[in-house]
Amino acid sequence: MVCKLSTRLMNICVASFCKVQQLERAEAVIVDAIRLGTLPDVVTYNTLVAAYCRFVDLDAGYSILNRMTEAGIYPNVITYNSLIAGASNRSLLSRCFELFDEMIMLGITPDVWSYNTLMHCFFKLKKLDEADKVFDDILMSKLSPCSTTFNTIFNGLCKNGHANNALKLYRYYKKNGFIPQLITYNILIDGLCKSGRLRAARWVLKELGESNLEPNASTYTTVMKYCFRSGQFEEGMEVFYEMKNKGYTYDAFSYCTVSSAFAKIGRLEEAHKCYELMVEKGIELDIVCYNILVNMYCIGGRLEEVYNLLNEIEQAGLKCDEYTHTTLIDGLCRAGNIDGALKHLRYMDTLGFDSNLVAYNCMVDRLCKAGYINKALKIFGTMDVRDCITYTSLVHNLCKERRFFTASKVLLACLNQGMKVFRPTQRVVLKGLRSSGLDSEARKLQAKIRLARILQ
DNA sequence: GTAGGGTTAG
């Protein structure tokens, strides 16, 4: 009984240190406990696995699994769920599946948490059918889906551009007894805002207002961002102040949202002030905060300082991501250094990011605007992946140069891919073709546009 | 031990 109590006490101490990222002290507690005759149990090791996955890396978490096995303690479903979650959070998605299989091979039965995380992974990989199969597996097994299962589905649908379906499903489950939580509302409001379903987003927000739940910092940041995106700057700032009045302390999320909104409308001093406040409040800067600062300097043409900042990022032990590089490429173009931007784009290609699409889109647009439209067309020709922004940008710039025939060809290629170009741009192409006497090309394009609208 | 908000381009 005494031993049991001391194991519990040891685990409480270990968990407390792990929670505040003091892993060495957590380990020291275990060493002391062993010296006093208390051995760590599965709970101790699971706490360490979760902490190492969270604060160090997946391999560090996995090495704890080896340590516990050597100590004769067998992992359980919680051990593996922590490892799977660790892999998922670090976007090591193939590792998630490997760990899931490993768990089953060891005879450990997955629980609803394991399935939820697995489903989340499939959504991250945009494999909606596979995610759906996991949900079927939950239903077919003796497990019951929990609120996180439903929230994971809503979130996965929203993140994959199906906010509408998420909303429909939410209504259906709500009718059948699902009780929404604050996180459910936050997921739906954000998803609907991002997909432009603003009326529906307001409706869900109203539903939240009528519920007994109180919006939190996450809700406020989402709504604030929607205001900024739709050009309602003052309204966005009102949300920011309301958030403070409600007693929420600003965090990196809210500061970043406001700072980038200021930068976007050219109020760089105020944008920088937000950043300074963030530092003053002791908020640890992550790569997103730095990216906003990089963008701020790029907009202000302070390229020298951007390079200093890149060093600072490295010194802080952070890694530049695709946002950092894309922002820098755009900044170089903005400063007229097209060659430097092209060179950096090539360099970015070697870094192995999942997608350099935005960087390429920046390059295409900036090349056009700098008068190098043929160079832009050449880059466009080398792109493996294009989206509606690539096409819209190129078509728009070709029209500005009165190259309507080429614009029409690019637009047709876009429609053939099942993508849309901004409607006013489509009209400019048609008008331009007709005014240039290219009536048959105009008719062909018009027919294609109509067909594309029907097929939408 | 799972799920939500912040950064880039038209």
C-alpha cells in the first residue's frame, strides 16, 4: 500500500514536470524514486512518452518505449496512442500507420482515441474515403464514437473544402442527439468563413450565442480574421478589443492576426508595435510570428533586415518554412530583384517542401507585372501543379498586355482542368477577343465557359 | 493519450 502510494506520488511529480517541459527534472524524480525503492510503472513511462513526443521528437518518444520494454513493462493502448498522436502532430503520417499496425501486431486493441487519431491522419492526407472507412470501423467494432470523433470529422471535412457537408452532417447528428461543444462551433465557423459561406458562418455564430457556451480566444481570432479578410478592418479591431474586455489575454494567434492585418493595409508601424507587444508579454516567437515579421520588412523594402532575421530564426532553433521562403521571394520581386527571386525559387525547389505552388504563383504574377510576361509563361509551362490563382493571374496580365488570344488559350486550359478564373477576368478576355476581331475564338471560349458553369 | 484559432500569391 505504501509502495503504491509512492508510485502514484512519483507519477504526479513526473507529470507536473513534464507539463512544464522540464523533462530532465522529471527524469531526476524517477532516478530518486528508484533509489528509494519505487519502480516506475506503465503510467510513468506513458507520461514520458507523451512528453518526449511533444517537446522533443517522435524518436525520443519511441526510445522511451524501448526503455520500458527493457524494464519489463509492457506498453498499452495509451502508450501507442501517444506515439501515434506524436507522429500525427509532426506530420509523419506514414509513421502513424506503422505504429497503428505495430500496436495490433503486439495484440494491443485500439480504442476510439486510436481510431480518432488515425482518421485525423487520413483527413490530413486528403484521403477522405479512407477516413470514412475508419469511421465505419468504429461503428462496426464494439466502440462508440465520442464527441472528438464527430469533431474530427467536421474538421476534416472543413479542411478539405467541404464545409457545406460538415454543416449538413452537424445538423443531422445534432437532430440525433449530438451535443455540440465550443470546439465544434469553432471548427464550423472557421471552415464556413474560409469557404466563403459567410451567412452560414453567422448562423452558426448566432447558434453559439444562444447556447450556454461562451466564445473563447479561438472563436474571437477566427471571427476577427474573417473581418480582416473581408476588408472590414475596424470591425476586426472591435472584435480584438471585445476579446480583451471579456478577459482573454492576447496570445500569439491573436497578435499575429492583428499584426498581419496592419501590415497588409500598409500600417507597418502599428504592425511592428503588435510584434513588440508580443515580445514584451514574453510570448515565445515561433516561425509564424517570424514569418509575419519577414513579410513586414519585405513590404517596407527592408531586405537587409530580412536576411538578419533569417539568421535570427536559425539561432532561435527554428526552421524557415514555405511561408518564409515564399514571402522572401515575393519581397525580392517587390524590390525589383527578379533574378534574386528566381534564384531563391530554384533554391526552394531543392528544399523538398510539399508544395511550392504559392511561390510559383508569386513569381508568375510578379514577372508579368515587371514586364517579363514571356518569362512568366515559361515558368508557367514548367509548373506541375497549378491552381485557379495561377491561371487568373496569368490571364489577367495577358489581357493587360492585350494578348487576348494567348489569354484565351490559357483560360481554355484552365476550364479544361475543371478550374475557374475570376469572372470579371473571363469577361475581359471575351471582350478583348471580340474587339480584336477574333470572333470565332470568342464563340469557342463562350461555349466552354457556359459548359463549365453547367458542370460546376 | 485524440479534435479548433495566427503567416505567403490573383
